[in-house]
Amino acid sequence: METIFESLTTNEAAVVAGVTVAKINRAIDRKILPAQLYDIAESRTLRKEACLWIAFYFETADCLKPAARLRAIQEGFDRCASWREMRSCRVAESRAVEISFSRIWEDADRRLTELIDARKMVVEDPEILRGTPVIKGTRIPVYDVASLVDAGASAQELLTLYPRLHRRHFELASLYAKANPRLGRPKRNGLPKAAQLSATNKS
């Protein structure tokens, strides 16, 4: 995996772990994670490896007690230090029970790859809309696209409004916005009226 996301913000970690930002902060505040996996000196950042253990901790809440989950995380961290090693990592909960992290790793790795793709898709150039984050190769602000996706605009409506884009752009724009929420209030929560008419009028 590329080093572009060796250190994650809490929002980025939430995307990769598949949990809320509140759960990321809980994992830090309650010392669920080994201290080597995060930094709170200036702002909260986490190593990407933290995302696997956070995902494991919350996904197994219904079948493992907190103490068992914490033991598994500590043993797994001690035995499997790198991201790739974590894919085949196994720990023994008891003589009869062994915990494998492979499925959780695959899900987290897929989300991490998606996040990397989303980052690569977005450009911030002072010469383009004064540095507003736009979709690469266009002058289309990524947050405008993401706000429409998250407001429930259909793929057809989005393709009508942005004919230069593809469905993949819409998915990654929404993901990028979740990982990098902009400050302030969104500009709009739905399609412009003209676009709604254009996308739905078949006469």
C-alpha cells in the first residue's frame, strides 16, 4: 500500500475503519489502541494500522467481551506490525478459539484503496478556482458533487448535470468529502432546479 496515507486524520481513519468519527475518538480516549498507533500532541492522527484494530473492536462487540477484544488487539499488534502482515494475522483467544483478522483486513484495505483513489482524483491548484478542490481534469468543485450525492441525487441526474464525469467520480467525491469535511455550511442540498427538469423531463 502506498505511503500516501501512513498517517490519517480522525475523519480519514473513520472512513478506512468503517466507523464513525466518534468511535475513532472513543478508541483513543479509552485507550483501546496501543499508544504507538496514534498521536495526540498537536492534532489527533492515527497510523493506518490502527484502522484494522478499531474495525475489529467494534465489529466483534456482539460476540466478544471488551477484555477479550483488547487482548486480541494487543497480541495482534505485537505479532503483526506491518499492514501486509496483518492480513494473515491470527491470535488465540483460548485453546479452542482462534481469531483471524483476514476478512476485516480485506474490508479495511478496500476502503483505504478507495480513499487513495479519491485523493488522487482531487486537485487543489491556486490557478483553478483559487485553489478550490476540484475533480482532476475539470473545474468542477468536488464538494459540490459530493453534496448532491449525499443529498440523494440519482446517477442520471448527476450525469445530466455533469456530463464530463462518470459514476466513479461521484462515488469518490462523496468519499473524499467524508474524509475531508469542509468547514462551514454546504452551499446547497439538492440539484439546481434547471438540472432537475433536464434530468426528469422526458417529453
